[in-house]
Amino acid sequence: MLNVTPVDGRKQIDEFIRLPGRLAAGDPNWVEPLWFERRHFLNPDKNPFFEHAEVALWLAWRDGRAVGRISAQVDRLAPDADGAKLGFFGMLAAEEDADTLAALFETAESWLAARDVRVVRGPFDFSINQTSGLLIDGFDLPPSLMMPRNPPWLGPAVERLGYAKARDLVAYRLDISNGLPDRPRKIAERASKGVVIRSIDMRRYREEIGTMTSIYNEAWVDNWGFIPITEAETDAMAEEMKPIIDRNLVKFADLHGETVAFIALLPNINEAIADLGGRMLPFGWAKMLWRLKVTGVRSGRVPLMGVRPAEGGSVLRKMLPLRLIYALRQRGLGRNLRELELSWQLEENWPARKMVEMLGGRLVKTYRVYEKRLG
């Protein structure tokens, strides 16, 4: 018998966290997330997302065994969708069974509808500023830091429940081991004379993170799906990532004394934790830090980049991302990084996509965000 129940208590939280890995047994590209980090993420006292959102979690059970999970979120910072209240689903994982998936979505949709939601969008864990979309292309590669992994059947199964494509998100990989083309660098440097590229100042860490937040929110406000990042959320993420941040892999662009752009490159922690099975004890911490700090990992991900719209429409605005990517390359090679993932980008963001392709970037993955009207 199948039933869906709200997640209640530490034991069920742990079941919720570990279920996707159990369902993915046999997938050679699955990377088990760190369990302690997932507990932190799901804890309303520790994750500032809960300050502006209501969240519900459910597990689907069959004969006493967990066989699926889903979340539903109402974010007070989210805009309406064509005049209708917008809600979200996420944290999706299930056995390959139509009844299980249907029961999960029926539960989440009923909860959202009771809160006057008329358009459901997802999956997001929990926000578009976190892990977003379902993988629909590129199953031959393991996921990068904070990128999703799911079986190929899941996307089509979600569509059979009445969900349609809202947007595709794309991921590019850029091989930096043999250098980048020189001509774009020279063009970017000529077009951005007077710009000073610098590394993050760790002595002013909180202030620098605040600057990144304001630039990001200004830069992306007009993009599809935008929801602002709060400083509390950025602070929490920055504190979490501080042990693995290389100050020379977080770059700012200053013009006339004002910081107008930034880029952040994080080492791909998934390489360092792939064999830990989600556990940090007894030796997981030591293994992870040794791999990140000493032997190094071969890939990194650029999850955040932005240029203040005050530079909008100018050649300078278009050239600053190029300057910042070139500034990362030298330090990246020093860290033994050989490949960068620039993800994700909206499918229609052709200026950014063409810039990455000009540098030799390869489109390696596509993720889909789905949407459905209720009622």
C-alpha cells in the first residue's frame, strides 16, 4: 500500500536525505551529498531561506519503505507569474513508478493550492538561487558542485503529470589546460582600460560578500525566474564555503573606485567527496580537505557572476566577464584546475553563451524547469 506523509523528526529527515542515493544505487555518476550539509540546509534554524518562505517536505511509503520524496515552497520574495501566485516544488526523487510520482505531486499541489498558489514551477532545492531543474541531457558526466543529478526517465514522467517546459538551463565546460584564445583577451583589455581586477579581500570578507550580493541582485533582476538573494542567505553560503575558497579565485572589477563586477570560481567539491558516501566521520573531513587543499581537484564551477547594470549596454559591460574569466585562468592552473564549468545559464542568454563558445566552451548539459497551472 502506498501513502504519503509529512516528514517528522530527525529519523525521517535522515530518510529524506539518504533516499536519492539509495534510489541511485548502480549509477556510476551519482555523487552522494554530505549528509551533515543537507541536515543544515533543511533546518529552519540554520537556513535563512526559511525567513522568507514556507516549506513542506513529504515522503512516499510503500509497505513501510520510503520510495519517494518531494518538497513544496511558497517564497514571499517570488513575483507573480502573469498575475497568478507562484509556488514551487523541489527535492524530487522517486522509484520509477507512475503511482508513486503522481501521489507525491498530488500532495504537493494540494498543499500549494491551499495557499492560493495557481502556478507551480520547479524543481528547485529550494530556490532558483540553489540547485535548479531536472537533468534532461548530459547523463554521461557526474554533476558539478550544487548541480542536480536524476535518472533519464524522470523528466518525461513529470511531463505526463501535466507539467510543461518553462525554461531550459544550460551548462558549459571550458578546458583551460591548453590556454584560452588570445584575441578575445586583447580585445577585452583594450575595451576595459582603467578597470582594475583584484581578488577578494578576506580582511573585509563580510563587506565583500555584501558587494557581491548587491551586484548579483542588480545584474539579474530582469532575468526570467529572478528571486533576489538576501544578505543573510549569501552570508550563510559564504560561511559554509569559506574553508574551500581561494581568495584568488574570487575576482572583482573596480572602475573609478567603484566595484562594478565580480566572478566566483569554486573548486568542484564533488570530486573530493565522491567516495565518502555522504559521511564526514571518521576520516571524511581529512580526506576532503587534503584533496581540496593539497592534491587539488581538476575542475571548478563558476556559480556566480554579475556586472552592475549601470554599465548596461556599453562595450565595457560586455567585456568585463571576459576580463574576469581570463583573470581566473592563471590562478586556476596554479591550483591544478584543468576544466571550468560555467553553469547554469538561461537558454535564451545568447550574449553569455556566445562569449563562452568563443572561448572554446562546450555545451555539456541541459536542465529543465517545469511549470503547471492549477485549477
